[in-house]
Amino acid sequence: MSLQRISPADLVVDDEQSFETLAEYRALKSALLRSERPFLITSEADGEQSSRLLNLAYWDPAEFLEVLPEAALSADQFAHNALHYCGHRALGAEACSVEGILFVESIASAADIYWLGRLLTEDPYAGFLESQVPAMSEAAESAGVAADEFAGLLQAAAADPSAAFGALRSTLFDTAIALVKATGVDEADEVLRVESEQPWSALRHHYALSNWVLFARINGDKGSENDSVRSADKRLRASEDPMADLASMWFPEAE
């Protein structure tokens, strides 16, 4: 049986009650529901493993959103897909360049820290926090970050979710770009060492950075000028409210 194509409106979205209080999530959901970009559902018995393989090896964000083992996903995963869609809509062909791929992915992934920061104060019992805080804590511990340092990162995210998003996004993007440009293992190792000095670098492996780098190196268009990507990156770095600026650029439905 072939992959089933399903619209975003036909998915079951878990833990959405917590996210729907957030204007940015509602805007992203609205943008994705109006799109024609489908999710794909695999019919394989080992759906979770098959969908992971298909996403890693054959993902094409210009054609579909994500391969799923069933017609259900979490609210943060829904928002992640919506950010990919909005990024491709805003950047056009540049989204398929090496820089574009990594720029969009850094935004879609770093949004997690924004949701986390908002929900820590607005809905501390949200299911997203129950799953993501322990996972992030484990990643930070593996990176040698002490428990009190990780607690400080959570406090920073709660105090200013947008600033935390901006800082994590820059760290993820800079690290990924430097790794793609590295010409050998020694240079790549040096990139990891230098970037580890950034406060939010403790979470880089939580986001499977290796997958991004491999995908961009194999699939990225190396001939793109990337003017729109670099302009947007510069704007977010200079912004006092990166999430608000991102919304105005990519999903103005939030305004």
C-alpha cells in the first residue's frame, strides 16, 4: 500500500490545549491549515522506524511536511512543521540552499525553547514540559552541564522566552554552518570545541545536529545567493524580540 496523504486539518494533535493559548501557535496553525502541503502516513507495520528512515533519507519539505507512523502528532511537532512550511513560503528557492536548510531548521527547532519558556509560567503542568524538560536536562548533562546551570537556562527561558529562542537559534545555526564548512574531522572537532563555549550549546545534540549537517551537505543547493536568508538572520540577531520579528516576516497571521 502506498503512503497515505493527509491534510493538516485531519490530524489528531496532542497537548494542543496548552499551545492554543499562545498567539504564535495559533498563527502557525492557521497558516498550515490553509496550505495544501500534506503529511504522509506510512502503512508499514514498524511505522515508527519506517517513518524515521523515510524522513531522514527522503524528506522533501517542498513536497510534503513529514512522514508519520499514524495520523497524530504532538502540538510542538505540529508547530515545527508549520515553521518549516512558513520558512519555505517566505524564502522560496533559498530555503533549499545549504544555508536556507540550516536557517529554517534552526528556527523550527529553537522554537521549542520559546514554547518551553512560555509554558513554564503559563501552564507548568503542560505535557510538553513533562516530556521536554527531562530530555533537555539529559542532553545538557551529557554535555557536561551541571544541574544548577541547566536550571539557570530554564529560568532564562521563562524570564524572556523570545530572547532564549534567539540565542539558541543563533547557536544552532552558527554551529551547523561551521560544521558544513569544515573540510575535515580535525576542523569539525575544533568547531564543536569552540561552539561549546556558547551558553545554549549544551542543547545542540538534543536537536540531532548531525542529521541537519548530513542532510544539508547532501541535499543543499550550493549555488544559491542566500540574500533573503542572510537578511533574515541579521534581523533576528539584532532584534530585541526575535520571535515577534520572525512572526512579522514568516507568519503575520500572529499580528
